[in-house]
Amino acid sequence: MNNTYSIGIDIGGTNTDIGLVSADGRCVARKNLPTRQYFDADLYVSDICKKITEMMDEQHVDTIDGIGIAAPMGNYYTGCIDNATNLNFRGVTDLNALVHKHLDIPVTVSNDANAAAYGELVYGGAKGMKSFITFTLGTGVGSGIVIDGKLVHGKTGNAGELGHAILIPSGRLCGCGRKGCLETYTSATGIRYTALELLEKRPQYHGVLAQIPKDELTSKHVGDAAKEGDPLALEIFEMTGNWLGIAMANAVAFSSPEAIFLMGGPVKAGEVLLKPLRESFKKHLCFVYDGSVEIKVSELPDNDAAILGAAALTKAAR
Amino acid sequence: MNNTYSIGIDIGGTNTDIGLVSADGRCVARKNLPTRQYFDADLYVSDICKKITEMMDEQHVDTIDGIGIAAPMGNYYTGCIDNATNLNFRGVTDLNALVHKHLDIPVTVSNDANAAAYGELVYGGAKGMKSFITFTLGTGVGSGIVIDGKLVHGKTGNAGELGHAILIPSGRLCGCGRKGCLETYTSATGIRYTALELLEKRPQYHGVLAQIPKDELTSKHVGDAAKEGDPLALEIFEMTGNWLGIAMANAVAFSSPEAIFLMGGPVKAGEVLLKPLRESFKKHLCFVYDGSVEIKVSELPDNDAAILGAAALTKAAR
């Protein structure tokens, strides 16, 4: 048995979760910090390092093989956060250098979508796979691409932004300023948008989604309604699954992976999303790939997925 | 100076070109065979090997470091041609085994689009690059993807079929049976189709393209007319460049390459295609990649490009 532990840190706009992860992928302890209350990166990282030391003491762990940090705009090549819009410390934050003021442990930084892919590779359903792609459905759509057992970072470090591949030219306006990006259709936000569009088009519908004030309606409401058989909610997931199936078929034409993993809130809707998704994927997949790709749901436990992904970065093949 | 030579073989439906390639990427001798006249793969490969031996004798070359073969449906993993529809020997043709009946030289097989990418990497404009993508515009649209200095083959060996990524959901019918594939819009065939569509829509147009019988009209006519400033031809290339720019921006969101290389007949149209293409690429590229990717035209000499690509397969990193 390997007794090595790693630290996984998931930096979100509101909270920072810090976890101690065993070699077999269990998060054995965790602590957190209120990200939003920090305006000084130096103090913020100093407090993170204190929490790590406390956690090691409490758990009687002497050595840590690495610290993996998943952060918005986290740059794998530089170890920095580059101008994240939802953090109070702006500009470039050199996490790697700041951690090393306090701890002599290797640090690996990446964005959360890439960390999710490594989490699946090291601790989840992609163990032993050479080639796979993950799609994380959240506020946006994140993705991570593994080829030959390594995450693809590309020239910029920003490879694998499939949420910003254009699905429908001249389609819905995206937060990035362009039109028709995948994430405007299949993120939680995109699902909400589809719901509002359909509610507008179907004044004769008086089901459960029509009862929710429009500014409160979320993709979770749609998921819950679909599970209860609500026809409008089912139609929304038919559309979402169809779009996602096209995007996944296109991704296969790129790297011909062994599997595609799905994660994130809307995936909890289950078969109401997965069934139309699989149908669309099959219909839109080029015949040369028939039968070569599995569509799977992430095998990481929901609560620990982000920490495990971050911890997995420490195992990243360079 | 490296005195090693390689053999590059380009198998087309009509002709098979066999070239002797020096280490510095010159095709110093070539021979060919009429592919269509062979119904027996054994005899066909035996004749190829005879030509190779003749060529080595004539050029006083003793050693060959490898034979690279670019073939329709050429499979990198197995060294076979898998059920190519445009060859008279059907089923699976084990090129690797057949060559080894006659010559004891390592054989590497791949499809022509992948060979083109290796040609660019080993002998062309991508020398020294780690990450790039090629688009070959021909009857279809072929592509090759290089990441970390290696061509991406994927689980099936068929990675990099970007001509069959869906650009416009429910768009033009493709030969593969699906709708909206990139190649229905931006191949030579796609350009011809766009021309016929526009001619139909513009009865008031009486320019040079209207004078050509519809069943004789080709993308080359459109290219020549565009260079002369014909407004309909220019509009066709505006549309083609726009579509290709979207597809390239989407490819960047996948692997964040250093460059994208364009090759094939329609690229000879030059700026009438490249200008709208660059504009569309810039418009559709996600901001995180701004300024990180060059769009370039292949630097391989037209006449030898296919042979050089095939020969480059012998240098393929495994």
C-alpha cells in the first residue's frame, strides 16, 4: 500500500476547499477558506499553507508528494492565476511562488476543467485509459482532453475549451462575446435559457415550470420536472441532449477517444438527459468511429470531485 | 550531411507514385504504377517493390531507412488498407506483410491527410513545431493533428477527421450519410456546390461562371474567376472562407496549436480565399487564443507533397 498523500485545492470565487487525499483517492480530511474575503493574494496563500500544515498535523501525515491547485484561469505552464474575473486579487497571482514562501512541496496549477479530467484519470472511471474527453456542465461548459495519457495543454495552456467551440454559427450570444458557443446551449445557464425560450413559445403550457417565477428558474427545476415526466422539461432535455451529442461527435472526429465522461449539476438529471444525448451522439457520429467510444458519467464522488481533481494534478505526466 | 534515403509511396485510385526522398526532403527520383489496372494486391505490391529496387539501383542508393505509404483508409496501427472504396483490391490489404515478402525495410502506413501533416512536420513549414493542424482541401477535407510532436491517431487510428466534424447541424448532405459536415462546404466539391446554389439564386448574374455548363463547373473555375474579380466567384470564396474560419477556430479550442496549415487545390486561389478565411478565423476565435495561432499555407512543393508526406511517415514518432 502506498502511504503517500497529496493536497488538492479547489479555488472557487466564494470558497476555497483544501483536501488531504490518500494514494487510493479518498479525501481523508478537508478545510476551507472564504475566498471572497481576501483582497491580498499573499495573505490568502499564507492562510492556505497554514491550513495545510494544520491538516497534516491533525492527521499525523509527515510527507506530501505534491499540492495540486485548480483555479479559474489557472495556468499549467506558469503556475499562476491569470486575471480571473471572479477573484478579488486581480492581475497575475503566482501561486507557485507564493506557496513556496511557506512550504517546500511541488505545486501544480491548472483550471478546474483540466483538473476534473485528471481526477477521472487518476482516481475515477478513466483509470488506465490513454485517450478520453471530459465535459463538465456548470455555469459554463468546461472540458479536458487526454491523449496518450496526458492532458492536452497546447501552446497557450488553454487547450480543451470545447464549451467555446461554435455549435451553431450565428447562434446564441455567449459571455465570451461570440455567438453559438456550445456552452450557451448545454450549460446549466444554457438549459435555463432554453426553458425560458420554450416557455415563451408555449403559452398553452401550464405545467410546473410555468409556476416558477422566471428569474428564479434554474436547470435544477428543469431536471426535477423532467424526472416527474413534465413534457416541457423533457423537451428541453431532448434539445440539450441533441446539442451535446453533436458536440461530442465532433470531439470524437478530433481525437478518436476511448470514452467521453460527463460531469456537473445537469448530469444529475440522469436518463432524461442521457437518453437523447446517446441517440444524438449515435446519429451524428461519423461511421468510422462506430462502436469505438463509450459515453460515461464521472465516477468521482460528487462532494469530493473538485478536490480529487486538484490532487490528481500532482500526478500529471509532464 | 545525412546520406540516408527514404521511400514515399502515394497510393491514389488512379496512380501510385513512388519517390526516393533524401534526408533534406528532396524527391530525387520517382516512378509510378497504374493502380486501377491491378486487381490482385499481391502482384501490385510485388511490382511496387520492383520499382523501389530499380530506383535504388539507378540512383546508386544502398540503404533505405524506411518505406512510408499514404493510402486511402491506410491504418497506422495495422499497416493495412481497410476496405478502401476506390481501389480494385477490396477487403483488407496487409501492405506491411506484402512488402516484407520482397524487402526487409520497415514500413509505415497511414491515410493521406495524416501523411500530409507529417510531411509538413518533417520537411515543410512545421519543422520544429510541437503542435499544429493541417487542413487539406480536395474532393473532401482531410486533416492531420500533431500534438507534442506526434500525430494523433486515437483509439481507432482515425483521429483527425475534421472534414467530418459537423459545421452546420442539419446542413448539406455529406457522402458519409450525415448532414452538415465541414467537407460539404469547404472541399473542392463543396465550393462547386456553393457555386451551383448561388447561380440558382442569382438569375441576374451573367458573368463567366454562368457561361460554363453546370456539369463541367469546378472549384478551379471559381478560383480563376475570383482572381479576375468576378463578383459571384468572390462571394463563393467569402462564404467558403467564413465556414473554414469557424472550423479552424473550433479546432483551436480543442488543441490550442501553434499554427494551422492549409493545402490542396482550392488553396491555390490565394488571397481571395485566405483573406475572408483569416477574417472569419479572427472573428470566431475565442479570446483566450488571440494572437497565439498562425494560419499558413503548406510549404511543401505541390508536385512532391504527397510523396514527401508518405516518406515523412518513416520518421513518425511512436
